Amino acid sequence: MTFVSSDLLRARFSAAMSAMYREEVPLYATLLDIVADVNAKTDADLASRDGARLSAERHGAIRVGTAEELSQMRRFFAVMGMDPVGYYDLSPAGVPVHSTAFRPVTNEALAANPFRMFCSLLRLELIDDAGLRDRAAEALSKRQICSDRLLDLIAKTESDGGLGDDDGTAFLAEGLAVFRWHSEAQVSSADYRAMKAQHGLVADIVCFKGPHINHLTPRTLDIDAVQGEMIARGIDAKDRIEGPPRRKCPILLRQTSFKALSEAVTFKDGSEGAHTARFGEIEQRGAALTPKGRDLYDTCLNRALAADGDYEQALAASFADFPDDWDMLRSEGLAYFREDESGVVPIVWEDFLPVSAAGIFQSNLGDDARDNAMQGGTQAAFEAALGCPVRDMFELYAAQAEGVALTA
Ligand code: OOG
Ligand code: NI
């Protein structure tokens, strides 16, 4: 029996998600056009190295409601060679979820297709109204996000070690359906309003049949150019690019998005309404930073966030301390590098940034961004729900840098 490789399944899944989202959110198609134009014109340092993977590259994001759903997602993404990497607690920013990212981890798998999925778990315990919390838990307990057929195919992969051609095709079709948008809400309009009043994310996660994909994000080589073009075309773009400032040597991740669209919804009582959750995002990826580099990044970013006045200026000023030269980044141990045919190259950051993620969440909730203190989440609680530990991103980058063979 020959199995379809997990790399191929992941590449096909990523392409299928993109095609589906293009139909569901037409502005995403516009965004892809802008990104393709800008990338074609950009002769950035990273371009030549990542050219092959660039046009197929994207990440997505989903939000699930229960431990069972999260562990099903872990098993689902494992079929496509995607492991949970990192733990993100969004509660300091007033977002009642904690998260991980499912992604490939080896140099080879990343080169084949780097598709990642940011996956958040609702922290139901943060709903303070006990009646509402019970109604939310009940709505979630009634739904099954994966079809029986999909669960069978996941179990088959786990026992046999892979899927044949036909099963692989069925797996992708059933998998795609999990993330499709459903306009029929599973709750009454009164419950929807109550959940939305609690937090926009509660309504988005609890009220629908499944964890609809909430954005897909192509990678650009020049995010300032894409942002400028979005504004020129009158697209309702987020006003600030998250992450580090523009630099000669890009580091980590810069992100911006266009605001979520309003989509028609029918409630269980037959009434009609609208839901605002799904948007488009663009990212520019740079070099992965070591723990030392990451500390320096956090220091610079926090200084800019705390400053008064113009944010862009404060950001540029505070990052003046961050070396913007590949040799210095390397000699000071701030970024990860590896050797390939073209010499020593920076390793691409494959992960996410909690402050940026919070900014993306907040700009797309369709209600006022909140900043309420919330009880922090714990990695242990998240991992208990997930059913395994998350992988440490710094260990993965160090292994990539050393050319150590990693086991998926
Ligand atoms: C996820 C937001 C985080 C990113 O790129 O930082 C994210 C969400 O809105 O569900 O995707
Ligand atoms: Ni994103």
C-alpha cells in the first residue's frame, strides 16, 4: 500500500482552503492579486531564497469551543504533518482564548509547503454570567465539527500510518467542510446578542455549526506596499501594521489586515441578522530570532507601545537599538541562521507573535476593543485539552540551524 505523503496532503489542503475562501470572501481574492503584483515587483533579499514556496504560502486561523474539538484538530492536522508549536495566551489583551499553531517542523517539510493554522480555544470559564456560560456549553456540546467519515479516516491514519489515494481525497473533502461558513446559527437571536455582549469571540465560536475559517493570510515581500495599495483601492484596512518596523533585514513577522465583512445569518428562531468575523490578512516574514533576540524585540516593542504620540515614530525610534545587519544579527546571536547551497541564510520565522495576534483579534471583533484584565490561561490547561504538549519553537529553530534531523 502506498500512502499519499503528508506534505502533499498539506499542500492540497492549503490550496483547497484558499479556493474556498476566495469564493466565500471575495475581497480575499483581491488581496491575493495585490500580493502577487507586489511580490513580482519586489527584489528583496528573502525573495530569491523563498521564491519557490512563496506563492503557495499562507496561514489560516480557526477558533474552537471545547477540549474535545481541540484534540480532534490536533489529530486532524497531524495527518498533514502539522504539529502544535508554541503556546499563546491572549488574555492579557482581553481576548478570552489561548492558542497554538499547527505547522510543519522540519526544513524539508517547510520547504515542501509551510502552511500553518493558528488555532484558538475558547476559555468558557471566563464567561462570568453562569446562565450564559451554561447555554454556551450546551450549544457546544450539541455540535460535532468533524463528520464520522473524517474521524474514521483520522483513526485509520493513526493505525495504518497513512492514507491511500482515494482515502486521501476523501480526507481533504471532509476536512475542508469542517471550516466552511454556515449562515444558519445554532442559537436564537437573543442568545446570540447575549453572547456577543459578553465578547464578540464568544458569539463567533459558540453560535455556529463549526469552526469556520476566519482568515487566510498570504505572505508578501513588501507589506508596506500592500498596505498602501489596499488604502489606494479604498479597502477598509487596519490602521497599523503589527510587529517590528520596516527594516533592511526583516525579522519575525509584520502583519496587517482588512476589516471583517458583515455576513447574513439566520437564527434558530427564524429571525435574520448579520455576523462580523471573517477577514483577510497579509504577512511579511523575516528571520527567526533566538531567545536573546526575542527579548530585545519585546523590550523595543514594549517601549514603543508605552510611548506617547505617534506610534510609527516611537516604533522606529525604539528599534534603533536592534541591529539591522545580517552579520551583526549573527555574530550577536540574535537570529538563527543555517547553511544551504547559497551560503549562510537566515531561518524564516514560522510562528506568531502574541501582541500582534491580539491586535489582529481586536481589530476584527466588530465591537470595541477591550482591555479588561482577565485571569491568565495556563499552558498546562491548554495541553491537557490538546492531549499532548506543544513543541518549543526555539528548540525547533535550533535544530533547523544545526541541520539536525527532526522527527515529526
Ligand atoms: C487569530 C488571530 C491570530 C495571527 O496572524 O496573528 C493570527 C484569530 O483571529 O482567530 O492569526
Ligand atoms: Ni493571522
